[in-house]
Amino acid sequence: MSNARTQATKLALSRVKLFSSTSLAAVFATSVGIMMAAAGQVQAQEQCSTYTVVKGDTLSQVAGRADVRGGYQVLFNANTDVLSSPNVLEVGQVLKIPCADGSLPSTTTTAAAPAATAAPTLQPESLDRALRFVTSSGYAPFTDEALPGGGLFTQMVRRSMELGNPDQEFNILFVNDWNSHLGVLLPSGAIDMAFPWFKPDCTKVANLSAPNAYRCTDFNHSEPFYDALVGYYTLAGSPYAAATSYSDLFGARLCRPDAWFTFDLEGEALVSPNIELTQPPTQAACWELLRDGAVDVVTYDALPAEEDSTNAGMTDMIVDIPALTSKQTLHVFVSKNNPNGDAYMEIINAGLEELRLSGEWFEIVREGIKATVEN
């Protein structure tokens, strides 16, 4: 998903598949939970319950002890109302532990009704036509034409539009050339919004390479739709297992699959000559290199990484480095040159807020991730 301009708008649009605003599958709903014991506590680890954080807990430890399918990413998703960061657990926080089917435990507390969402105040002339979104296939569980509803992120965008302004028509286009989205389609105005895109830490834009800084300088962003956790993994017994800061990895050989972003590494100065970065074409190759001693640390999205390490038969050979786990956020992007961009963002953000407050956000994510880890 680089930002280089790769083709003309006309050529990009020739590879479009149109999804109307009423054609995607309906979103499923259910309720879920689990519980786990903290280190040093004698406590039953029962599913579909809650767990109270004690001193020394980490999110990965809690997820591991409860055998949460999908690891600490899924546990984090279930507790975004409590946790602002995967690295910060406060003693006394009560975590919901997902059930075996991914649903949340029942509680005696009645959820507050969603606050009424005011209609967007900006109504530019272009809103009398259908808004155009662009995404691409091949990014499960978030976006793919073959997935129910086009993927969980596609479902969330659709519902956010429906909730944010029920009268606003929109279309979702699948253009299977990621480079064209930010490189041609948004800047030219052929498309109004693009998703899902990771936003770098724009307060560190001076540290970013030009293709990554471009995401900050040339685009505005919705509120975060999804918090993806990026994990760091090393062999048990490695000197890097005790790392507590990114600078502790200086001198290490890192592996990140070629298709993954690197702006988070740039932001923390994990670039040459501080580290040596290997970017093989597949995720599995990183685990093979780690097993063979050719790299010291594997780092990429925690959800697929947990599954990939299991598939590689390395679960008992590796440890994660919890202090380095970072949260990277997925957004809807709009060009800063689009004169109606603020109005578009107002609609999508209003709908997203209602989606989260109602609990529908979690249900969409649960179903999407459940399908991924089971297949």
C-alpha cells in the first residue's frame, strides 16, 4: 500500500467493481466473554466472565492464560472502552474476557442508550449526489469482495454512513490497485474517500520517509475505526526478550514482511544504521529466519502474527516483547484538497460514534475476526 502515483484515473477506474449502498450482507449481532487468573493469584480461569487486573499483569499474559482465540488483539478489541493502550493496564481495571464463540460475557449493568447524534452541519452541494468510496480486495478480515459484506471494515463504513446521515446515498468501489487510491483517485477528485488506511503518528512526521509523511501532509483522516496492535517477538532466552524501550533493539536484526508498513519503525528510529531490517515477501519467511537465527526480532500485526507463529510450530520457542507492542489505527482518508472533505468526515465520524455506543462495532469486529481465525 505505497503512496506512489502509479496510473491515470481513467485506467484505475476501469478496474472498478461497484457495491451499492444497499447490496452488502447484513451485520450479525451476539453477546460474549471470559475470565482469567493473574500471576500469583489462585483463581479459576473461566470463560464468559470478567477479570480484575492485578500488579504485574500484561495484556498478552491475560490473553494467554485465558486461551483467547486470536490472542491479545481480540482481548484488546473487547475492552476498548476500558483500555487506551495495550501497554497500560491499571490495577483494578475489569476486563471482559471473550467466550469461546467470541461473544462478551453478560453483565448486570445495563448499557447506556446511544446519545442522539446531530446531523452534520456542513451540507455542500456535492452531497446531493452519491458519495464515492474506494477500497480493495485482499486485506482480510478488513476488506475483500469475497468476504461477507465486503469485510469488517467495509461493513463499519457502510453502517457509519447509514447512521451518520440516512438520507445520503453512497457507493463503495473495489479498485484492486492500492497505489492508485492515494496516488491518483483521491487527489484527482475521482473518488471522495478511501479506506482502510493506517495513519502514522503525524507528530513525528519529521522522522518519516516521503511516502509515509505523505499520509500526514496530503490527507485528512476520520476518527479511528480500528486499533491494530503491532507485536514484537523473539526467541525465548534472547537478550532482546527483556527490552523495555525501542532503543533496546538498536543493533538488532528485525524482520517485517514486505507488504507491511514501516512508518512506526521510522517514528521510533528503528531504521538503518540503528537496526538491520529484512523484508521477505511472506510472513512465514520471517518465522523461518527467526528459527534459523538469521534475524533477532519479528514484528508485524499481532493478530496474524499469533496465528502464523502457531502455524510455524514455534509457539513454545518464542516470547512477545509486551513493552514494545504498539497501537496503529485504521482510518478513512480524504484529500486535503477536497473542498467538501470536512463535511464527509463529519458524516462518517458521527455514524462511527453511534456505531461504537450501540455495541454494533464490536459485533461486526467479532464476526469478522472469528471468521478469520477459524479459517
